[in-house]
Amino acid sequence: MRIEVDIRKTLRSDGREFTLDVKFACEDDLGVVFGPSGAGKSLMLRAIAGLEKPDFGRIVVAGKVLFDSASRINVPASERAVGYLFQDYALFPHLTVEENIGFGVRRWWQRQLPPDAARQVGDLMELFELRGLGMAYPWQLSGGQRQRVAVARALIRHPDVLLLDEPFAALDPLLRERMRRELVKTRALFKVPMLVITHDPEDVAMLAETLVVLEQGRIAKIVDLKTLPYRDQEGRVSKRSIRVLLTSGDEAELPGEQPTIRAVK
């Protein structure tokens, strides 16, 4: 996968001003954008998805130009092959699990899904361990089940990339670990590149191949986490190296450091 982002967007409200000014490219299938709250992570993700229009710049995903201010290109969000997982999952409370998953492939005039789309929904429910919950509503589901429904809804349209906004923030710590592993397996199974934004170092350690650190609307650093000192030849990740990188900015190799986490491929 290749995502190219080179955009500038200024927001003004109540006398305050925030400018997002970022430029980066990601070649890996699992990219993570890390930064504190207010750094502009969600704003950047929304721009890629077409939910925010940058003031200037260019966005390219999988070779397709989605936005180019110079050429006056701004592909509507509905026409971008981009899946988006909102932080709160944004499931429709009045729709069942089946209806939520099939929402993206159902036309407004259709009373029910066409047979092919219905089979896709059934297959995704089976894959994401949601069988038997088709008639349930979001409020009747656990946090992990709601996330699976949201991911299935995003994947049913076969996107070029899946964008995830703090996907584990609403989950308890024990469930987060499981859902991180499920997400990596989902990426491998569907072969869909993912760009995740987070403020949790554990997400970086488990998921990131390319790390983009965002601070106050600017790119602070871009780091390849596939090599030493962050990952050994067997794919194991060093928590300490990641922690040092994210807190002190020291990217030097740490002598004697033993890898402590195995990244799921």
C-alpha cells in the first residue's frame, strides 16, 4: 500500500486557531499515527476519508488521487474506496447487526439486501463470530462485538485502505489486547492496508510497521519499526525501545535490550 498525504488545514473557533500541516508517505500495510489529544490525528484521518476538505494539498491512496487543490480534485467521501472506523464505532442504533453491516451495500430504494449482498453479510458475521446476533441492536452488544460489527461494515465494500480512529480507546485493558490481535489477523485475511491513529504506546508496539508521530499539527518524526532496535528478525518487538522512542525521542539502539512482545503477522 501507499498513502501520500501533503495537506494543510486551519480551523478557527472562539478566537482560537489550529493548523494541521502534514506531509508523509506510508508504504507499509500497517501504519500508526501516534500523538496526544489535540495533535490533529482525527482531523487528518477525516481529511483522507473525505469528511474534511483541506485548504491546500494533495492526498493519494493506492495510486488514486483523492484530493488535489492545484488540480481542483476532491473526490466525494462516498466515492472514495476508504473504510472508516470511528472511535465510538458510529453504529446506527435503530438498525440490527445485519442491517448495520449491510448498510454500505444497500440502496435506498431496496427493502432488503440483494442475495449476493446478503450472503456477504452472512459470511462476515460468521467470520467475526457474530452468528446468532443478526437481529440484535448495538445497545445489546459488548464493546468487542460492536467493534467487530463496525469493522465488518467497513470491509463489506472492499476498501483500498481502512482508517481506524482510536479503535481500542473504548475497551477495557484486557479486551484491548485481544482486539489488537484480531485486527492484525483481519488485515492479513482481507489483505487490506490499515492506518491507525492512537495515543497508546501498546497500539504502536503491536501494530505499527511505519510510525508517524504527530505533535501540535506537525509531523515530529517518521520511523520504520520493522528493524532494530524496535523489532528483531523474528518479528518480536521491544516495549522498552518503543517507550524510549515515544517519550524521549532517542532512536539509538539500546544495548542488551531483550524483545518482549511478538508482533502478530
